[in-house]
Amino acid sequence: MSDETDHVVVVGAGLAGVACARELRAAGIGVRLLDRGHVPGGRMASRRLWERRVDLGASYFTVSDDGFAAVVRDWAARGLAREWTDTFTVLGDGPAGSKTGPVRWGAPGGLRSLVEDLAAGLDVERQEVGGLDEVDADVVVLAMPDPQARRLCDGHPAAEVLDRDWEPVIAVAALWSERTWDDVSPTGRFDGAFVNDDRHLSWVADDGRRRGDDRPVLVAHSTPELAAQHLADPAGAAPAVLDSLRRVLHLPETDEVHVHRWTFARPVGEREEPYALVDGRGRLVGVCGDGWGPSPKVETAWLSGARLGRALAQRLG
């Protein structure tokens, strides 16, 4: 396939889109990677706050697939990723508990730095795409949540498979002058907490612990219900989230706050297919992301993009 005349356009430079583009490039297929943001990352987003990057989207990642494990080992060897914890606190109406699971990984430079690393060597063009007709390519990959991809399909039959609903979340990052919340955990060490039975707060991540610098920064995620009420005014959700956060962790008033809206934070329901690839109207359209696979995880996004990239390379090569 000629890079000069034939190429695949990947719309969306999150982890899935970058993984797909890398597979295509490795197979010698010309690829353009478009994204409306200033930098790659998607929902593995971090923002520079308080003289450091704070993870505002995905909170961590886990590893089970051998292919993704190889990528993570490379990140770890170069100091880009680090093991964080296998235990989180569980908070609710009763006494605090703890829940142990697989090792969760973080990134000293923020999770977005991992996507940026995979995107090295790829030309990411900043461009807002309003529909497939705006893309000059016979093969297009939409690496994004179903509702966003569906809006771009312009009547293409790929829209028929984009039927998964997504729920919103509002992330509230907050800075304190010192760490005071470790005693809330039964283990004496607080890394994060699942919050049950709260109308406003669902999850809290200790950003200092996952980054490894112990800065007194927490990132709280709202419930989908609260986020849905404040999509037009995300800052309006912050007082309720912070009130719940202060209550469950026995915190004083925070020093500084930053709010970020995720209209399509995570998919609802289940889907086993790792990606979609639909031909029609003279165009081949692929769709990938963490909404394709058994569970919406960072690893799922990488697998979805990589597998779609390989499938396209085999078909086009």
C-alpha cells in the first residue's frame, strides 16, 4: 500500500487510537492521526496543576494480557510507569473496609505521558472532525466513545453497531496543605477509596500516592447522576462532591480546586467484541476504544486499538 496515495485516517489520539496507528505504521501502511486536543491522551488525561501533573481521567491501569504486559514492562524499565497498589479503602455507611485486587499501576509523569510515549514518531494533527465526509480517506478509524463516533458516521452503516450508552463523571481535584487522611484506611495507608451509597461521590484517588511523590492531592469522581445534572455547569457539582469528600475522609477545607467534566466517562453494559469494522457507502470504518471488550479498562483500550490495527493491516497489506 502506498503511503503517498493510500492511507488510513485515525480520528482520536487516545490510547486506542495511538495503538491502532502504531500497528498500521509498523505494517508499512500510511496513517494520519487526528485529534481535536492539543496533545494525545484522550481520557488518560492529566493537567498541570500546582506545579505537577494531576491525573483527571483514568485513575490507574491493570495488566493481564501478555502483549500489553510487554508494553508496560518497557514503560517500567524507563521509569514511565510504576506499580501503585493492590488495595483500596471501601467507604460507606458502616465502618471503613479494604478491598484487595490486581496491582494497579500509575505513572510518575501522569497517565497521559504513557500515551505521549506511544505516540512518539506519529504525526498527531490537531483537527476537529465533524463527519466522515470531512475525512479524505477510504478507511477511517473512529477511536472514541460510541455517542461521539455515531455523530460522525453521516449515515454510514457503522452507526448501527454504535449502540452502547455512556455515563458522565465530573472529576474534582483538590490540594491540601498536608496529608491527614491515612487514618481513614483500616491499613493505615490510604491510596484510594470506593465510596458506596453516597449521592455525590463514587471514587477517590490519592494522586500523591499513585504518582509516588506523596503530595496532598486528591481527585474525586462524582456519581453519574450528579454529573448528569451539571453537564452545562461542571463547577456547580464541586461543592457537593467536596462536601462528601470532606465528610468521608474527615478533611478540613481545601486550599485549591480544579474541576473537569467527562461527558462520556465510561460505557454502560457489556460488549465482548474487541472492535468494529464495517464496510459501506464506499468507505471502510473501524471503531475501537475501551467500550469494545469485556470491561472498560485502559488495557481494554490498548487491546482494542492494537487488534483493530492488525486486522486492518492484514486486510489492506
